[in-house]
Amino acid sequence: MNMKKSQLTICILLAMTVLCLAMPVGQNQAQAREGKKLKLGCLAYSEPMVQWIKEGLEPFGYSVEIIMFDANQLPATALKDGSIDGIIANHRPWILTFNREKNCNLEMVKPYYFYSFFAVYSVKHKNLEDLPQNSKIAVPGDPSNMSRSLIVLEKAGLITLNEKSDIFYTVLDIKDNPKKITLLETEITQTARSIQDVDAVITSAYFVSEAAHLDPKDYLFADPQNEEYALGLIVRSEDLDAEWAKMAMQNLRSEEYRKKFKDHYQGKYILYQ
């Protein structure tokens, strides 16, 4: 009888051990499945790219939900707050400014993917020299793109700037303005929509092409520093080396998707080599 009790006790202990061992495995499996659920944010212009990431990741077991935003700062805010896992939305200098202002650490996955063609566009004037006295030029109003616009105007010979005393130039840094140009600050996704109401806009080829149906190459003056404003997949710093992030960029940089990019954007955005 004692032997039977001992055997029963041993069986119970073995069963409990198996259950205890099984529970972490099940939890790990659930966590693994959960880790393959992703939410990626985008703006209207970048939605095709996020769709391409989804196409590339789903065969490897990832479930990707795409979240569309309608304002420039909203994707980065959602990423910072942890409600989404990655975004394609803002250029790298903008993100670095956002990090400083919001005390966060968002990073762009390398290698960087593409850059925008940022330039001076007009439907009223054919040449830069045609801009009249007291011209009105619409520019993006956020700090990094306002500073970029001022540098473009200086490079174009339209204004002179003081020596920069802060991270970014502002309108207060304009030293000489011979044509007495007035800058109208707008939200970056809305700048191009002002093109009929002003003498010129400074914006990306994508936005001006969508809003005014201009050829991306039909500009008055192009930003000579375009390649320094990288765009691509942005994640929180702890996800910079995540498997899915690396796989996403490998997929986007494949020949198949490079062709899709060029066919879709038609020069409005430019791939890095």
C-alpha cells in the first residue's frame, strides 16, 4: 500500500513538473506570436511603401496593420507613445528635432531608403529672376523645414542670412531681403496647396505634383542639399536591430521593389543607390 502511495505521489509530482515546464513554453509561444503583430504608420504619400513592407513580411508569419495619419507630426507622436511599431513619414533632420523636443529616441533604419526632391515651384513665374518685388512665398512652418527653406532662398540668391545662432534659421535671421519677400508659414502637407495664391512655394516634388499637377522637374530652383534629408523606416531605438525592421529594408531595397518605387513615384522621390 505504501509503495502504491509512493508511486502515485511520484506520478503526481511528475505531472506537476510537466505542467510547470509547459506553461513557460506556451507563454513564450504566445509572446512570439504577439511579437509578429506589427502596426506601421504612414502618411498618404508613403502608404504604398508600407504596403510593400506588409507584402514582404507576411510570408514570414508577420501580421501587419497599416495606420494612416493625416498630419505630419502624428505618426512620430504615435511611434513615441508606443501605439505603433514603425513609420515612414518624416525626413531624418525632422525626426532628430522631434527627439530633442519630445525627449525621445526615434531612429531611421539603415541603409536609408530615399529622399525627396525639395525645390522652389511656381505656376505664375517661369524663372527665379521673374519673382517680383514683395513676392509672397509659402514655406513649411516647422523648424527644420523652415530653416531648410531659408537656406534654399539664400542659395538661390534671393536673401542673405545672418550667422546661425541656434540649431535652425528663423525669419529673424534674414539679414538682407532685396525683393522684400514675404514668407507665409504653412503646415508642410498643405504648402503646395497654396501655389495658386502666392508667387512661389518651397516644398517637395511629391506634394507639388499632387496638388498642382506640376512635373517634378518643372522647378525654379532645387535644394542643392536634397540628399542630406533622408527618408525611410523609422522605429524606436530599441527596435533598430529588430528582425522585422531589417527584413523590411531588405525587401524594399530588392530589385523588385526598387522598380515598383520608380514606377509609382516617377521622380517625385529618389532612391539612394
